[in-house]
Amino acid sequence: MKRWIHDNALSLFFGTIFLLALLGQAISGLALYNNQQLLSGGEPVSFWAYVSSSSFAVDVAENWQSEYLQFFLMITITVWLVQRGSTESKEFDEVGLESDEEQKVGRHAEDDSPRWAKLGGWRTALYSRSLATVMGLFFLGSLLAQSVAGWAAFNAEQLQDFADPLSWVGYLTSADFWNRTLQNWQSEFLAVCSAVLFSIYLRQRGSPESKPVGVSHEATAQEG
């Protein structure tokens, strides 16, 4: 068990703090929601009623979709674009999809290579793009969930104010949807840009996200 925990410590750590943060969001969101209910003359709701509501779902989904968009773009854009001195960039001579030999696929695969990397054809082509594909699908799924939950939450508020509800398509073009979406996108893009640029000049000893402390600022794609 100790060995398994050691070998999976990174995913266990982030998985645990994710669940704790989600629980914290649910508890604080419930308190805020019920306070608003009382102020508007409504009835407070239970914890389970809140976490299954469109109000909670849209807040969760809008954060998830921006995170998956960030990773999808980083995975795909870094195939072709580079940044001198950044750990988030490939070397300049590695731009592009690289050769089968460099990627160890098909007849260049090794004994312990994944099975679909060895088979060639459509299976290797699919597996070669599987990471970006899954991240892209999670982004689209989260974006769809956000749009549906946000639509339901928005129309609930509209009805409370005796205003006309919107269609789903109408909500997709509304200021509410794009305000929720773009405020998350801009923060993700800023964070990625900061990581790309700060990794050129700043160091964190022992971290794979940083270059070795004594390496030149010009060194690209080197990790500590």
C-alpha cells in the first residue's frame, strides 16, 4: 500500500484537494443560495437539493470547461509553436509532429511501447492524438453542460422576476452565457502565458516544471 501511494502520490494529492474544494464550493454556495432565497422571500433548500440544482451545476461546469480548454490548447499549440527559454516549449528543431522513429511508433516501437503504438494504421494515428482528443471532448462536454445548466438557472431567475424565459439558442447568444464563459477563459489564458514566460527567468529547485537553477535563461525545454 505504501508503495502504491508513493507511486500515485501526485494524482492522489490533486484528486483529494479537488474533492475538498468541490465540497467547500457546495457548502459555501448553499449558504449563499439560501441567503438569497430568504432575502427574496423564498424557502431555503437542503444540501442535496442545492448540489443537484442548475445553480450549482453551472458554477462547476463553467470552471471545468475553461480548464479543459486550457489543457487542450497547450497540448495542441505546443506541437507547432515554441518559446525560447521556456520549459513549456519544445526545442526549435522539434517543431511539428516529429518522425515515427522519434515518436517510437510502428516498426520503431519498443518492447514496452503501448500496443496501439506498435500496430500502425488508424489505431496508431488515433492513439497518437488521443490526449488532445479526450481533452477536447471533455471541454465540449463541460461547455454543453454549462450552457444547459446556465440556461435553466437563467430562466429560473427570469421567471422569478416575471420576465420572459429564453430558448437554449437564445441563451447561447446572451450576455450571461458569454460573461460566465469569457471571465474563465481570460484567467486561464493569463495563467498559461504567465507560466510560459516566468519559467524562462525564474526557478524552483527540484521541480519538473522548472529548469535546473543554474541553467541559462536561453535554454529551452529543459526540466529540473
